[in-house]
Amino acid sequence: MVNLKRYIAIFLFICLAAGIPARPVFAQKTIQVLTTTPDLKSIVQLIGKDKVEAASIAAGTENPHFITPKPSFVIKARKADLFIRSGLALEASWESLVIEGARNPKIQVGNIGHLDASEGILALEIPAQTIDRSMGDVHAFGNPHYWLDPQNAKIIASAITRRLSELSSEDASYFQDNLSGFHRKIDEKMKEWSGVLAPYRQEKIITYHKTWSYFADRFGLIVADQLEPKPGIPPSPTHLKGVVELVKRENIKVILNENIYKDNAAEYIAGKTGATVVVAPVSVGGVKEAEDYFALIDIVVQKLAKGFKQ
């Protein structure tokens, strides 16, 4: 905690030296929204459309657990009317640096301009026991990768709609109409996505990190193991040997590797077992084609189906 406070103080000094203004930024014509991830940004844009101007701190090619705070993030937070985080401690290592550095009272925790998108989500994998660092990067409040379940995207969108409506009551009906359209499209696409993956229900897969738990739970897949021996701990030869034995024993066909992690361990397992490596984006912008939330899930579903067929 002492080191964190010292880091915040140094970070604030850098931001001030970079010329970040000390005065509040007055309301803009459009609602200025800053999100921590591109998935939240995409949903904001689908709900707010021309009534919002949204930006994301993390890119789809970055690991959102480990973002290096930059003065440019603070400048964006300084101008924001609404700050939206994924929560469940996904941004725990860097979020406070951005919020405190911005000195924007609107976006502080507890104020109308701060939204934790995880509120209302039924979190998976909440630890039953007291956690410590020996267990790896375990999240005390549950797995934070909930946006990969499209049904959770409806919950996120509803929360965003309510908050945008509070910030701009005159546009509430506009946001609500867009939310209704978003829900309809999720329902339509769920039939499509579920149909594509239906032949592979109850199939076991290997993942790199515990990223795909919500996705697997929604579409009836079973995550048999991860290439990480513990969350956040790189694969070890001993652990990979055990994964090879598991893949052979259970005839596991697919290793689903997140685009934000190297795939050399996955390729090693594939070479030993004949399993197919599927590298898929976990966020909007993870690949060029993942232009919005719907395109993201489209890509993951299609890549997985192709991997199973191979």
C-alpha cells in the first residue's frame, strides 16, 4: 500500500508536468465516456450512438490485467463524464492511478460518473477459501472475464443505459430504444451461435488462462485445464507434461489460446497430441475483423467450430 501511494504521487507529478489542466472540464454536447476495455466501449457506442463519444484505455491486443498507466489516460479521464470499468478486480493494478490522477470528481467511485459494469453479473469461480499469492493471480470477487457470455452483455448494456439516462434524461427514450435493439440482436445471434456450437456441447477444451469460463459455460463446453499451472503463472515443463497426458487420455481436440498470450505452449501440446490450436481474440479489436461486440463473438464461435472440425 505504501508503494502504491508513492507510485500514485510520482504518477500525479508526471501528469502535472505533462500539462494536464487542474480545472474541471465542463459538460460537452455529447456524453464523454471512458471505459477500461474495448468491449465496454463497443457496448457504450451501440447504446449511445451519436449521443456519446467513447474511448477505451486498453486495446483488444493488450492484457487488461496489466496496463501501464500513461498521462494520456489521465487526460481522457479528466474530460470524462462517465468512467466504466469491468470490475471484479480486473483493473486493480492500475485503475486507481488513472482515476486519482484525473482529479475529476464526477468519475470517482460512488459518484454518478463512475460505473462498475460487473454489478448485476453472477460471478463464476469466487474463491471459497482465503486467497494468497501462492495461489497465483486469483480474483477474490470471481472471474472477471464475464463479457464473453453474450447474455452478460445484455446485463452490461442495461446498466450502461440506466447510467446514460441519468446523465442525459432528455435522451432516455433514445437510449432505451437502442437497448431494446441490442437485446433483440443478442437473442437472434444467440440462436445462431448456439446452433453452430451445438454439435460440440460437452466437448472438453484446454485454455491458456481462465478467460473462457463464462463463454464455455454459456455454450456447454468444458474447460478441462489451463496451460498456466496457476492464474498468471507461465507454463512450466512439469505442468505441460501433465496437460499432454490429459489431452491424450480425454481425447481433447481443441486448445483455445487467447490472442493476448503467446501460443508456443499451445503449439507444443498440439505437437505432442494432435490437438488443434485455436487462437481467438478475447476483446473487441483483438483482431482487425472484431470491429464490435457482435463481430467478436462471431469470430470466436466460427474459429472454435473450425477447430473442432479439424
